Amino acid sequence: MKQKIVVALGGNALGNSPDEQLKLVKETAKPIVDLIQEGHQVILAHGNGPQVGMINLGMETASKSVAATPEMPFPECGAMSQGYIGYHLQNAIREELLNREMTMPVATVVTQVIVDKDDQAFKNPTKPIGAFYSKDEALKLQAEKGFDMVEDAGRGWRRVVPSPIPVDVAEKTTVKTLVDNGHVVITVGGGGIPVVQEGNRLIGVPAVIDKDFASGKMAEILDADYLIILTAVEQVAINYGKADEKWLSTLSIDEAEQYMNEGHFAPGSMLPKVKAAVTFAKSKPGRKALITSLERAKEGIQGKTGTVIMVQ
């Protein structure tokens, strides 16, 4: 049966340099096009952690060493990452489609995601970004620029920014129009460019929206049947890495919430994926979320692997 599927691809799956990414996207495109060839309608989202960090660091370094080079605000760095990741992905998917004698337009939409200016995340920045600094350098930046700086796992000091919850997608009508007309659309890259709305204006804010939450919001907006969140493992596990480790093929909403409350999922990796999956599955009867690896996405939709989260 044909399904409308939003696929959330992790930024770490795209490598740490343009050359590495250009090679990896050719492999990434194959399982994506497998789903399309099966007759599914696919909308692709992606992370941008390594890429936006690289852009931010490059612009920071240039502003210190090259005269008259301005520092680049973080929302603009996010927009740059959407453009360059989308450029690579859309070309790789287009090429793979044509290799299979499938003609289908592929487009990247630079996407702004609206957040609530009163989101509590703005009072508690937690997402590390950019370069590492010594303590003295960090305190100087904190004093001069008002950045929130924290010590990061013994590696040095870094700036932290808020990670607010997505409320809406500014370009949702554009994305929906493209999807309805048979395009493969790449959207909400890196969680989207975070903006707040003031009257008719959208104003970028220094924040990072979790790409799994943004993908779930886009899946809701598009009335998707499936949200597929791709990760490094084939299934979700409880007691991960322990003697009583257990891999899960299905999860009810109640079970997922219980395991989250019991602390089974790491905050920086599996927890946001399970949270986003639960939020999407609860949003409308019949919706399903699947967490699995990129290579097994096709088998996951067929019910052969992965962890399916749904109302039971």
C-alpha cells in the first residue's frame, strides 16, 4: 500500500566534510529511492550538526583573522547548511532515480521553523555549538557578547544555545504544493532555521531545533502516514549495553512513555527520537513512527525490522 512517509536522516550520516558528504549521499540515496520505487511518497528531512558546526567555526575563524570579515549569525549558518546539504542530497537522489529510469523532480526548500519566543528553552540553553575555547576566552566572550558558555566534557568551553520545540513551519504551503504535485522534497534541514514571529516579520534566533521534532511536525502538517527516524541501530533497545539488553520490534505509547520515564534512552541520542515518534503517533489515529537504520528502512516499512511506535 502506498504511504506518505517523512524520513528524518541524521546529520552524522552525511560525514564531516564536503568531499566526504558528496560520497556518502550516493549511498544514502539508494534506500531512499528504494522506498520511492516501492510506490511510497517520500519527504526527506535531515540533521546538520557536523555541517553547521563546521560553517560556524569557519566563519568565526575568518572573522578573527581576515580584516572586515563579519561574524555570521547562527540562523544564517543554518540556512547555509540547508543549502549545501540539500544541493548534495537532491543531486544524488535525482541521479539514483534516473539510474532506475524514474523521472521525478527533486527540490530542496530552505525552511524556517517557527518557535515560541516564550519557550522555556530560551531560559535554559543546552545545545553546544561552534568552536572550543579556553576558560579565559569563554569568559571574555560571555562578557563581551553575552554568549552562554559552558565547559563541554573536558574538551574545553563552548557556546550553548536554546533548543526550542517547533510550533509551525513557515514554508508549509510551498512544501505541501510540491509534494501534492509529485516532487521529492527535502525540507526542515537541521531542524529548520529557528524563527519567532513578530507581526508580519519572521526573525531568526540563535537556537537549534531538534531535527526529529521538526520532522515530526512536518509529518503532522503533511498528514503523513509514517514518520521514519533513521539512526545507527536497527531497533530501539532497553537496558542498552547491559546483560539484560532487549531489542524492541513494537512499542505502544504507554510502553514508550514508561521506558522514557525510567531513563532507558540517552538524552543526546535515542530519547529525542522516541519522544518525536510518540508525539507523531499520538497526533492522529492510524499514524505510525518507525525507528531503524537507513539500510533497513524498506524492510522496516514491510514490518520485517525496526521499532514501530503506534497507538495500540
